[in-house]
Amino acid sequence: MQTGKIGVTSENLFPIIKKFLYSDHDIFLREIVSNAVDATQKLKTLASVDKYKGDVSDVKVTVTLDKDAKTLTVSDCGIGMTAEEIEKYINQIAFSGANEFLEKYKNDANAIIGHFGLGFYSSFMVSDKVEIVTLSHKEGSQAVRWSCDGSPEYNLEDAERTTVGTDIVMHINEESIEFLEESRVSELLNKYCKFLPIPVIFGKKKEWKDGEYVDTADDNQINDTNPAWTKKPVDLKDEDYNNFYRQLYPMGDDPLFNIHLNVDYPFNLTGVLYFPKLKNNLEIQKNKIQLYCNQVFVTDSVEGIVPEFLTLLHGVIDSPDIPLNVSRSYLQSDGNVKKIAGHINKKVADRLNEIFKESRTDFEEKWDDLKMFIEYGMLTEEKFYDRAMKFFMFKNTDGKYFTFEEYENIIKDNQTDKDNNLIYLYASNRDEQFSFIEAAKEKGYDVLMLDDALATPLVNKFEEKHTNKRWVRVDSDIVEKLIVKDDTTTEEFTTEEKNDLSPIFQAVCPEGEGNFIVDFQNLGETSSPMVITRNEFMRRMKDMSHMQAGMNFYGEMPDTFNLVINTSHPLVKKVFEQKDEALADALSQLNTEISSLNADKEKLEALKKDKKEEEVPQEEKDQLQETETKLETMNTEKREKLTAFGKESTLAKQMVDLALLANGMLKGEDLNAFVKRSVELIK
């Protein structure tokens, strides 16, 4: 028996291997099984060139669990190793100046394997002891056993083995006993080894018998050695692609489309990507693309290899040209990565455009499930934005679809404002904004439906790209002001009369629902007496604050609504008449005093004109301040009387509640009070 020390001059290497080599300790099984597959493929290659005469028709990798012995064994039918090869590949870790190396990488242990091929040593992360029992494929070779307990000390001796190949026997340590559970090992094999090119066997297939699962005589092969992405597109049918999707995502909904990637120049890239049906939450859709390197699973966090919006896709990409660090769990950025990302970007856009051209009806039917992906891409990738303009679809409130160019031709004659801006009207909720949509359609306008989470940043993007186009939500103003033409309307009330009505209606606006700003517009006798709108700019800023950090200022501001009073409506005029009947004497006296005080104020301010502050006599300053104080007192008293009248006005309250109801803003106790009041009014 030979004993010796592994060729490392520092005893610090094994602690690094055991604790820091990989971000996830469970990756050890992937590394050991992958090595076994590599060894097996090498033997098949030798056989194919007639350098190995043995039978390779039934090669496989077998994973065996022995809970009593606390061992996990990976066995292969590969090329095996001689004692000399163990000395070279296992004992002599291929680098010089170990102390210098360890010092260099002590804070970056993940850099080790990528440079020095230490995949085998991942087994020590979970093992107290590791054994290798191997027989080389070379004629006349002696089987050998290598063992090590995680220190630089090892043993190497002759062994009994009659078949070519290698067993890696891992004696699992107490901290890692989870890897002695059949379910845990099965989970890891399914995660990391599902599509390895050599059959991987773990136990026997099971069947339900006498109330429990029992082993059958058939091997349990956990992997598909020839998955869809390794085949040529011409050899696959739609059914094959759908079956592969269900293999990847057993619980997922059927996808919309797929793209088969098959590139061999200037880099190697294969894969199948699927367009899933996207829900309204982008985050839960990510991390569904699985990255493989020669059919070995690497990661499902692919932000570094594909553009961000493409992380919403599902499926598999496989490339040996993607640089990986030691544990193959993280991507390193380089030129190949950028080229691959750019290719996938273009391939996805081309595929969508192809589907759009070949079957527009089918494309439109799937638009609602597809639009979030396309919008996200347009917002985050300029090149994709330009490509997507060929197939981006608008959908209006009647359910009709248009390309950008088609829609512009439809609305340009009727929806161009006085400043020659083309106005795109849109709604975000058909039910809540129904009355606004109908008012716009009665004016001959068309209204789009933009009802997903990306609507606000999308219209911002459109306006950034098209400076002569504006997107206006239908509830942001009265219909007459959505698209401002040259026509004008007559005023029904004077400024003074509006000032009297304002506190009346302000008094019956709901408290705690945001700020209500009273405005007056002539909407015509047949329009509603009141309309509630939301300022376009402020609403967009609040929407964006929920999506972007740094905009909390807008998010924390209360909602602001415009209560637009229809000055030509008979009911509004009736409230004005009721106000005159109830407050005529009191307001007349207050208005006289206010008018007199305003006249005094104007005279005193006229005396100050063209004078510096120090040139104005103190007596005049005092008189002006006294007048302003009295004026403020009189105006406050007037507002209080108007507010008190408003609070008692059933008609004013009913009209405001009607406007709230039309916007879905009347709820709970207020809605119940409105119903009771309505019954009383129609008795």
C-alpha cells in the first residue's frame, strides 16, 4: 500500500474546499455525476475510433444510497484511472506556488475550480471520507483504491474490480445527513442531471402495491439523454415542443409560442424558448429559463446572459461558449455573452414578427397574454423597441386590434388638437371609466384599452419617442378638454357666482379620500351635473412611484381629484337659487362690506405704488393691514355660511355622490346613505 500527501504545500486548501468552494453545497452531486458522464463519453469516443474494444452499448452512471453505511456512491462505466493517473489528476492539484495561490484567492474561493478543475473535491464538502475505486480501460491495468479523509493525507492501494470504470464513494458527514435521504438525492438528480447525455440510474422504478410503493425490477432512469433542444427543428413537431414544455414545467399552463435556437457560428448556442401566458406580476415570471452547459444544468438565474425582458420567457438555453466560474453557478461577463444576448434578442423579435405576418388573427387572439412581455422588452431594450414597432398592437375598447401605423391613420383627422398634437385616448378599467369612455365615443373619438401594470411607463415611453403625440386617459378631464380644439363655450356663471358655489360643493366632498379641487365648466344641459376627473400628470407620477425607487415623494402624496361642476345643468342652477333663497340677506350685507373693504384696499395699495417700503407712512401701513384683516374675517365668515349651507343641501350632496358613484368611489356607509337619500327624494 502506498501512502503520501496530496501535492499541496498548504493545509489551508481543504477547509476552503469544504466550506467555500461552492455557493450551494448540493452542487457536489452534479459535479461528481458530471465527471462520471464525462468519463463515460470519453470511453465511447475511444470505442468509436477503435481504440477500445470493449462493449459500450449499455453504458450508464449509477447512483447508490446506503443509509446504514452512510455512503453515497456514483459509479460509471467510463475510462477509469491507473495509479499513475490518480497521482496526476487527483493527488497533484495542478498549480505551483500553493501558498501564493491561496493568499491570492482567500477572499474569492469561488475562483479556484474554474482555473484548476477541482470538481471532484466538491465531494469533501459533504463527506468525512471519500474513496475512489477504479479500473482503467487500458489493457493489463490493475484496479486501485484511493481514499482520503479531507486532510492532505491519502492512501492508494490495489483493489478488486473486474469492470472498467470508477466508483466514487462518499462517506457523508453528520452535517450533511440530508444527502442520505432518497427523496433529497432524487430531488438533486432531477434538478442537475435531468438531461445529461448518458443514462443516470437511481434505484428501481416503483409501483403501488398493497397500499404502498414498492421497487420493481426495472432501473429508474432519471434523465432524458436526448432532449428537444439537442435535436434539429425539422425533426420536431408542435406536439414534441409541447411535451418538452410539460417535462420542464409539469404544473405550468400551455405556452403561446416557442423559438428553437440552433447556432453554430460565431458561437455555439442551442435551446428552446417558450412564450408563457404572463400574469400581471412580472417578478413571479422570472427565473424560468434554465441554463445548461453541454446538457449539464448550471443555473436558472440567467440575467447575465439574456436581456432582462427575456427572463420572462421559459425554456432552456445550452452553450459551451458561456464562461462560467468555478462552481458553474455564476456567469462572467465577456464578449461572447453579449453576442449571445444580442442574438437571442433579435431571434425573439424576428419570431414574433414572423408569427404576426403568418397568422395575424392567431397573434391578436394571444395578444392579451403576450403584451406584457413585448411591452417590457420595449421599455428595457432600445433595439427590441425598434423591432417591436412592426408587430406591437393597440386594442381599443371595442376589442379591435391595430398596429401603430393603422391606428394613427384612423384617429388623425378627429383626434388632433389645436397645437397639431395627435391625442391617443385610453382607459385603464372599462367598468370604472365606462361613462368617460362613452362620452368620448359620443364625440366621435376612439379609446384604447391600456389596462396592465406597464401602461404608465409605456405611454411615457411613447411620448418620449413621439414628441407630437400625447396619451391622455379618458378620466383625466372632461371630454371637451381631452382634445382641445379652437371652439369655445359660453360662461353661465360670473367669477363671483362661482366663488359662492365652490365652498358649497367642497363641503359635501368626502373626507379622507384625497383632495378635491372644484372647477366649473359648461358641459351642456344634457351632460351630467358633475364629473370627477384625475390630473394626468399627477396620476402618472403616482403610478410610476409604485414601480420606481426614488419617486416616493409622489407616492406619499394624497390623491387629487377635480370635481367639475357643469354650470349649464339645471340642478346646479337650482342649488345656486336655493343658496340665494337661504342666504340672500346675510350674503348681501357681507358682499356690501367686502366690496367696500376691497375698494379701501385698492386705494391704500394705490398710495404705495412707486414708493419704497420705507417711504410709506406708518399710518397707511397700519390702515392697509387693518383693512386686509377685516377683509379676511369677512371672507371667512362668508365661506363658513356657504359651507354650512352646503352641508345641509341634500341636492348638492346627491349630485356629488352621483359623481362619486360613477367613478366607483362611493362605498360602505356613504353608499348606504346615498341609497336611502335617493329613496326619499323619489317618494
